Amino acid sequence: MAKILAMDEYPSIRDLLLEELTEGGYVVVSTGDPNLIPELLRSFDPDLIILDPYVRGEMHWDLLERIKNQKPHLPILIFADPYKEDSHQFQVDGWVAKSFLFDDLKQKIIKIQEKPPWKPTQP
């Protein structure tokens, strides 16, 4: 079963992600605190991270850089507006508009899982 770490500053979005992805068969841990990401990468060891790199109205590309430094091959899906931000500035595996539909999000997760070297952790 694939493990997903979700980070968004809004509890309502974290709750929706947790509910929908858990129902979809994923093990999910969520946080609203970007400072917890390094510890969660070690302790939870996710197969994928979904995150909103906007925290308190500012874009934090440094957060993406820290994640990639700690886990270079970890797939990252970000909440972004492709018309406002250059999501290619940093290597991400995909983006989702904040007004996403869960079917779209799930399809992007499946697409990332199909790309090698996807290796979900074993329970």
C-alpha cells in the first residue's frame, strides 16, 4: 500500500485529502507545518508527497529543495497555478490546481505510480 505525505496549511484541505486518499487505499499522513516535513520524511518514509508550497501567502521553493536534498527520488505533486508559477523551476512530478477534483488528483497519483522507479514501501 502506497504511503502519501500531504502538506497544506489549511486543515479543511488536509482533512479532505486524508479522507479521499485513505478511501482510495493509500496510507496518508498530513501536516500543516512545513517545519515537520524533514522528520516526517524520515519517520513516515512516504512514497509520494503532495504539498502546497505556498505558506502564509509566500512561495517556498526552498521547501521543495530541502525535500529533494533529503529524498532525491521522492515524487512530488504540488498545488500550483501553472499560469502564475514556473513549476518547472524545480523538478516536480506534477501539479494540481487548488480547485482540483479528486478524480483528477487520483489520476495524477496513478500516473506518477506508473513511472519507474515507483517502489511503494512494503507494510
